[in-house]
Amino acid sequence: MISFEESMRLLHSLDVTPCGVEKLFLTQTLGRFLAQDIIATTNSPELPTAAMDGYAVRYEDMDKKRLKVLADNPAGNEVTMPVEPGFAIKTFTGSLMPEGADTLIPIENVNLIGEEIEIVELVKKGFSVRPVGENYKQGETLIAKGSRIGFAEIGVMGSLNIVMPKVYQKPKVAVLATGSEVLEIGEQQTNAAQIRSSNNYTLEALIKQHGGECVQLGAVKDDKATITQNMHEALHSADIVVSTGGVSVGDYDFVKDVVRNELGAEVVFKGVVIKPGQHVMIAQKGQKFIVALPGFAYSSTVTFMLYVLPLIYRMQGSEYKPTMVYATLKEPFVKKSKKTEFTPCRILIEDGEFFVDFAGNREGSSAILTNMLGPNRALAVTTPQEGNKEAGERILVWLLS
């Protein structure tokens, strides 16, 4: 087996080609990854603009205390009348500042007396005037290629009149659960040794959450011919094939042999010194990838996040960047192996500092997915060199939410 660090090096060295590009209507791109840089074609605002309702004046005229109001300047109107010395123009939020005016006095700072305003509170020069390019400047790259599109990106592109931005197509990820004991949801249970399939649905949720498209192939029995047929179909249908189960060293663990011998894929690595999920395998065939994960629910979930999410992001022209922080232990931590461990935990924020505990954790095998339920869940990450830790010590934590 190789170290976790070596597995990450090999994973990131893979030649991953982003999926194709498509154009979508702006509001349909939410959650997708940009396939172009978004560059400002104009200044915003293009001209000095009022930031609130008030009176546009020349700063030096404020000492006069009383100014005559020439006209109104509603938003959306083209300004034609300049502000002459000793005069003001009533100007509204979003209106262009009249020529000659450099300051806006808020309505609350004046008394209106007939056709004049009496200034009762002075403001500094340039007050409430948005300068040219305050929001962005022409030629500025506002959103980089590979960025995931959220509400702010939608708004900025709308302001630039971008109707159909280019986005990367969603990578297709086929999910296949293996095991003769595994039953599909809704399938009739005939004996107590049978278990419900959950891995393929957990992974489908992760795929969708991170921008991929799931090709759901359900559960197949531990039979070499059946697994081979389904793997071939999966490779034909998807960019990434993910299997769970059948990758260990048991008599019925056929997946590793099918990947090597029947599919003719090149194995990048098989076996990593991690807990959970040490029997994970990654292989490549052409531009497609096969990731064989362990069958236990917690193991398959963690190894999917470690080894499949980076591929999904790179196929969308981006990079998966897990959020890692150091947190203070509120209770002792027991290291269970000389491996890189990923231990479910709960993250807390107290007085602006990160703390971690293991409240609600069930002890047992790496089949316990319920340890990832609830808010503020995270994974404590420890290296093979680290041992037990006492309360008050610091530990690296991978934030999941």
C-alpha cells in the first residue's frame, strides 16, 4: 500500500480533460462552473452617480448656507442642466450627477424654504457620489474561468448584459454497488443477511451536490460476469465509474480483477494507508476513470470525497478545495491505527475559536454512516505519526458543511 500523501500526488498528476462547453440562459447557470472569464466591458458606474436622495451642489457653495433649487433630476433621466455657482439640483438615488456638481447633500441635512434649501448640516466633499468605476472598471476580470456560479455571479453577469454564459457540461458519474447481500430500495427482503443499498444513493447525492450528473446503475450481485457487463455499460455511459464493494481481498471481491483484466484499465494505485477505506483503487482507461471504493457506508463516503470529488471538479475546469482548519480538542482523542485517519467529529465555534468534540459518535466499524448526521459535522484528520491527544491540544479538521 502507498501513503495517503503519495495517493494524493498520483491523483493530482492524472491528465484530466474538462468536459465539453455549453451555453445556458443566465439563471439556468446557478451552481455550474464557468468556461470563460467574465470581463467588464464598461465602467460601473459609467459616470458619477448619486448614492442617495438629496441635492447636487458644488462643494464650495455649501458655505453660502442657502442655495436656489433649479430643477429635479429623477433616476433614468439624461442630465442636461449644469449646476451653476449658488444653485442646487434635486437629485435622486441612481441619478447621474449634473455637470458642475461634486457633492450630494442628503435631504435630511436641509430645510426646504420655497424654492431654496437651507443647509443645516455640512458634508464632506464628494459625499454620496459614486465615482466612475466604483463597482468595476472596464477590462477588469470580475469572475475567473472555473468559478462556480452563485447568486453574486448571476447578478454581476446580469449587470454586464451577459445573457448566455459559457459553462462546462456536467461530468457523468456512474455509480454501481456490488454485493450479493445488497437489496435495492423497495426490493423484498427474504433473509436477515440482506441489507438495503445506501451507498449508491449517498454517492448520488454527493455527485449532484458538487455539480455532477449521476448515472445510477443500482446494485449487482457478486458475480464476475455480471460485474464485468455492468462495468462495461458504465464506462460507455459515463466519464467516471464509481463502484462500492468487491475491492478487498475476499474470495468474492471481483471488482479489482474485472478492472484490470476484463476492462483493460491501467491501475494508478490500489491500496492506501488510510482509515477508513484502505482498499480503494483508481484506474484509468483513455480519458475515463474508474474508482473502486470499499463497501462499508462510512468508508465509501469518505473515500469518495477524497478521490472522486477532485476528479469531478477538474472535469468542470475547477479544483476541489476542502476547507481545513485547526481546532482545539474539548476531550481526549484516541488514535486507533498507524494510518492517516479520518474520524467523524463535531465542530464548535466559541468566542471566535474552533473547538471539536466527538459527541454522538457510535463506536464500531466503518459501516456507521450515522456518525455523519446532524449539523456541524466534520472529520478530524491525523497522520500516521500522530498518536493519542489530550483535551486542549490542537487537531486538523476537515469541515464538511
